[in-house]
Amino acid sequence: MSTGVVLLNFGEPAEPDRDAVVDYLERIFFANADLEEADSEDARRERSRQLAERRAPALIEEYEAIGGSPLNPQATAQADALENRLRADGYDVRTYVGMQYTEPFIGDAVDAALDDGVDRILGLPIYPLCGPSTTIIALEELQDEVAERDADVPVQEVTGWHRHPDYARLRADTIADFAADHDLDLSDPDTGLVFSAHGTPTHYLEEGSRYDVYVEEYCSVQAALLGVSDYELGFQNHENRDIPWTEPEVEDLVPDLDAERVVVEPVSFLHEQSETLSELDDELAEEAEEAGLDFYRVPIPHDDERILDVFADLVEPFLADFDPGYYQLRQCQCRDRPGTMCLNAPRSD
């Protein structure tokens, strides 16, 4: 059977074009419109546009400062490298990039896969930490896009995979190598290690999302692999609505560190983008330096070949048609759809 593997991601405008940025933001706000009460879909759409117009100027400034977002080309490079790797292993597979909020959209990826005549589609979210507005929504959209085309093509899904041991080691090695390159001792009490995670509205946690649990356990494992006992966890929140988000916010946490320097590791990302290149490298760095701290930010290992090993492990049971449980994948509980597999679900025995 031929398989189309759709690598799902958030997307981001490549250039600081105002219309593109506003449309991008409006799609995000509309997808999360249930965070606020509204009388109708038209009201939700109007509110989403209002929020987008308000947020756009600051985001455009960020894109101008970083010279545009590299997210899409980095995601495409990952997809191409994964296809080459899997085909070299003997699998009849094509990979596609499907973005939630910018081109190529998830529907575009589905169209391309169907045009190529694949026999089945496998959705792989490139979000290591499973969240409701990222992993779950992206997979729901993939299913909807296939259903809208009335395609007789089964869709399989992988969700949370931050517990993959090779992924944990890859990220820990990246931090350790960065520290060594900059002559930093992560065990030095004057060096503060901060894990920065993408925030989420607490509404989703109250509804049952375990995103905060995944973030906390992942950071504790990273610290253990690094041999570090003291670290901090902060969240990058986007408080465009008057609703509570995860705490503490990283920009509040870093200036209050009792240290001489800070090393920041962005745990939620697999590509460089505005949240790393602007929010961390510019805005957070300025906060740290104003507080008298030397600032260091660990780069995203988006082009590390070991990430292909992780992706290949996640999709191989589906390509080779053997029980995903053999690779410790189990029925997902965050997305209660039969056959959706992850590494986060507890064992049933």
C-alpha cells in the first residue's frame, strides 16, 4: 500500500505582509473562538477579525525584525528528508506538509496526497507536546478535509510523542552541546536553566487537557538527563483575550532569577519561528539584560538527522502493518478516536 504521511504544523507567514498576517491571525482566533461566548458564527467571525486587527501590528514588527519566518522552509526540509529516509528503507511513501493557518494548508496536503493516488493517509503532528489547539485540532481538520472530499482513503493518526527516548536524548544533547560551546556550567548556581513552553488557556486544562502535565514531566526528564537539579519552567502566553493562561509567564520569571546568567530552552518547538527568534531572542533577552543577566538561548535542532529516526519510529508500524503497541504506541486518551495512537497513554494492563 502507498501511504501519504502528512506532517501537520501550525504555519506562519513567511513575510511581514499585513493582509497575510491578519488573515493568519483571524484563522487562529476563529479556531479557538469557543474560549469566549458568542451568539452566532458571524459574531465569532467578527470577534476573530477584531482580535486579529489588534494583534497584527506587533506581530508584523516581529516578522520585520527577524527578516521573515523560517518555519515553512524548515518544515518542508524535514518532510523531504523523512520521505527520502523512508523510501530508502523500502516503504512506498510520500510526505506532505499541512499547515493549520498558512499555506500549504492541511486541505492542500490532502489534495496533493489524493492526486498522487495514495491508498491511505497518516497524520503526524510535528508538535512534541500534545495540546488541544495544536495536535488535536490539526488531526481533526485532517479527518474533516478527507471526509469533505468523499475520499475512500483511511486516515490513521499519531498524537503525543514527547516520551520517545531518542527525542528526549536528542534535545538534552542539544542543550549540553550548546552549554559546552559557550563554556557554561548548568550546575553552577549562578547559571539559571529555564525551560520555556508555549502557553495555553487554562480553559483547556479545566476541560481535561493534560498539556501542562506533559510539559512538566518532559522538563523534569530533560533536567535529569542533564544532571541538573535546579531549573525553572515558564510559559510563553499570548493573552489576546481576557482569560487566564498557564503560569508563570517566562518574561516574569526570568528577570527575578537569582543568577548571573540564564540559559533558555524552548521545549515546544521543532522549528525556529517568531516565538523563538523574536519573543525569546529579542524580547526576553532584553528583559534579562535589563535585569543584569547574560542571556543564552538554545537553538532548535530542526535539521538534526536524529529527528528523522524519531519520526521514522513513529510511522513505521503503520507503514509496515504491524501492531503499533510493539513500539509502545497505545490508544490515545487526549483524542478519543479508535486507532489514534500515542506514547502518552497509560498502560491498560
